[in-house]
Amino acid sequence: MRKDVADIALAEWIFAPHYAEARPHAVTTASAMLRTAPKAEAPAGSQLLFGEAFDVLDITRDWAWGYCGHDHYVGYVHADALGPLVDPTHFVSAREALMFAGPDIKSPVILTLALGARLAGGMEGDFLATGQGFVHRRHISPVDTALSDPVAVAERLIGSPYLWGGRGAGGVDCSGLVQIALSLAGHECPRDSDQQRVALGGEVEAGAPLLRGDLVFFSGHVGLMLDETNLLHANAFWMAVTVEPLQDVIDRLRPQHEQPVLAVRRLAP
């Protein structure tokens, strides 16, 4: 809700001067930043990838206000980045995928798509034919495919630059990395690290051996254990997705935080 309007789905609980019914759209550009205010210089809250749903409640001038279909994260998206919502048939399962103008690797590249981007179309030989272009079958998977290991998904983004609000297109932040990795492995996952700490898995007792895939939470930060001792995380210290010893991260944070690790959570098998 805003001061002037609210989703009509909230009418039973919230009074607002006006109510609006959400209108489903999808991102038609390679990605779209979800901003905290209707202006390009506003801070990013999150990022939508190609084909992901955005439910619009209001459009004022060039900006659409609403929420992301996958996690209900609220913000503003430039209206030019949105088009009709189409049920996806595939998603990008490689770190990046090229969308070509034709079903030929020598044809011009239209877009570079990020891991997790959603696509709709039918196969034509080695290519998925979408309404906007063609993507090679080596870079996609059927939409009902769950990748088996979220850590392996996150490993595909090692070296990607750190981007506040990013979810993989041009960069990624810590909770965006966790959200993409878990969601592509079949786990529902909220957007922010504080939400993830509450919603995901069960608590691992202090001092217990850590396992691959354990989620380690810090103040405003989260990462995935690659193994018993190494943390995989998108971080502003290295400005990249990196793997480093968990103890190094703890030692780096200890001057500012008496207890650097706030929790360790483990997903159910």
C-alpha cells in the first residue's frame, strides 16, 4: 500500500483513499531494477529478470508501481520494461544465455539473459523460439525442472560483480544470490537476508559441524557454505561473488560486531 492507494486484496484489512486491482505484466528487457521511488536515481530494492512477473497497481508517467510476482517485493519499475505476461515454458539455467535474432549462432545477439530468466516458446531444432528471439537449448531448462544443488547454482555466479539489489543481471547482492540459488533448486525464498533468516530451514546448533548448503547469517548479510569451512557469498568487501574461509569473514567483521554470525540455518533434505 501507499498513502494514496492500496491493493484491493487488502481492502478487508486496510483503509485507503483508493484501491487498485493488480494487473499482471512481465519484464521484456534483459532485466529491470525495482526502485524505491519513481526515478532512475532512486536506490534499487531488487531486480527483475527477463520474463519474470510484475503485478502493476499504478502507472504514473513513466513508472509502474506494484510488486514482484515471485516474492511480492514492492517498488517501482520503468514502464517501458514491461509487457504482457506469458506463462513461461523454460528458464535460463546457464550463467548467461544469448538471445539471437534468428535460430543461428551467427545471427545478431538481441539480449544477454541472466541465470533464472523466464522464457516462453517452442523448440525449433537447437533453439527455443520466443516472441523476441531465439535461445540455444544448451542454456535453458524446462520451467518445471528443479536444479538439485543450490550451491552448484550459486557457484555459476562466482566472479560476478557485487550489485546492490542485483539478482544476477550485471551483478548480484548477497540475498539475491541466495534467492536465485534456492529458487532454481525448488525452494521458496524471500528477498532480504533478514526475511530469509526467519523463513528458511532450521537452526543449526552453535559449534555443530557445518555442511554444504548451510546458510550463514550476519548483520545485513548472508552466504552459503560451500563445504565445512568455506563460505560462498556476494559481498561488498571483494565487490564480487567469492569463496573464502568462513573464519576470514568472521575475523574481518569482529571489530564492528561482537557476534558476527547471528545464525546458521539448514534446509530440510
